[in-house]
Amino acid sequence: MGDAQYAAGLPDDAALAEAGLRLDVDGAVATVTLDRPERRNAMTFATWRALAAIGRSLPADVRVVVLRGEGPSFSAGIDLSMFSGGGGFPAGEDDLDAFIADLQEGFTWLRRPEFVTVAAVHGHAIGAGFQLALGCDIRVVADDVKFCMKEPALGLVPDLTGTKPLVEIVGVNRALELCLTARTVGAEEAARLGLAEITAPAGELDKAVADLVASLLAVNAGAAVATKRLLLEAPGNDLAAQCAAERREQAGRLREMFGGLPG
């Protein structure tokens, strides 16, 4: 399944179903559901390409994107059946780099400032599933969650954009320990390490997510976008650069709110 299938607008239901996804857009809220419960929502190359297509084509008025998993797990990670028969990977180094970059696009769009992304995580969030949750701005986790960065145990590395947020959240040393032991992290430890912003009993996860979404939508839309932009820039800026960024964003807000100010 390639990008040509997604050339015009949002992917249709049939294309999404083939990729193991479901998409519901209700005004300012888009809900993306991993929908292969019989495989614990294991993900394929098609899944990641479809996620990228969703990111490229969401309506402009979407302000919150919720990612969730159908069935008992958020996601068991990569579907290992793809590795049978050589996995279908390109042979050339440049081609392989481009191949992986194409898959990473299914995760990178989650950081864009136009919307806030929320991972509603329950059950297993393994490998690519853990990385998908890490790609979101806010993680709401059920008390039965089981995070695990499994790739090194399989002879692989985490390559779906998860290493940067993991290190930023828990630090290099803890990230090394988590990745190189491939151990499981439950809800209590996830909250303590900063891997979960909100925890809830498994039966109350949907309510916790709905309450969070309502609170996010209550904030001025323009201010939310500008503030997310600022916060994303902050780790790479020194104080002077961040002060300048704050002035730039505030000037834009003031011009929009009051008009007539110098451009």
C-alpha cells in the first residue's frame, strides 16, 4: 500500500481498514483507532503509511487528535509476520534510508503545533506501540498499561521517532536501562517517570480522555497553537532565543486580538 492510494484527501474507510485503522472526525476532534484487536493491534508498514496520510489530510479545524486501540491492548508493536521471507526491505542503503523515513512520517506529524495529540493507552504498548504513544503530546494511561521498548531484544533499534522523546522525558541513563533490558513499565512507574501525564482505572480511561479533550478545547485555539509552538522550541533554545520566540508569538496574538498593531 503506497502513497498513491492516499493522493486525494483523507483515506477512505476501506483503505484504513486494510491498514488496520479507523478514523472518526467530529468537528474539532479526530479519533484514530488502531483496529486489529485479533492481533493486539500489531502494526504494519501499511499502518504507518496510512497514519502519515491521515496527518497530511486532516481538516484544518481539527484541534485535538486522540489515538486509541481497539480490544485489550493499545498495540503489541510491529507485526513480526512482516519479517518472514526477508521482510520486503529495499537492498540499497539510500533506498533503505528513504524507506524508513517514509514510515517515520506516520509518527512525526503528531508533533505539529496545529493540534494537540493525546494517546489513550491501555494494556500492552510494546515497541512501535510505545513509540506511537511517545509521539503524542499527552499520554492518558489506564492502570493496566504495560510499556516496553522491545526492539533491542529483537536485534533491532527503536527507529519510529521514539528515542528522542524517551530521552527527553526520562534521561539517557534511564532510557538505556529501559531499552537494553526491554523490561515492562506499569502505570505507577510510568507516571513517576513522566511517561504518563494522567492515569485512570481501566474502566474510566475513556472518561479521563473525554475530560481532557474538553479542557483542551476550552482554551483559545490560536493561543493553543502558539503556545505549543513555543514549548516545542524551548528545549533547543537558550534563554535569549526563547525570550525572542515568546515576543514573536505574543506579538502575533496581540495583532490577531486587537488589530491595527504594526505588522
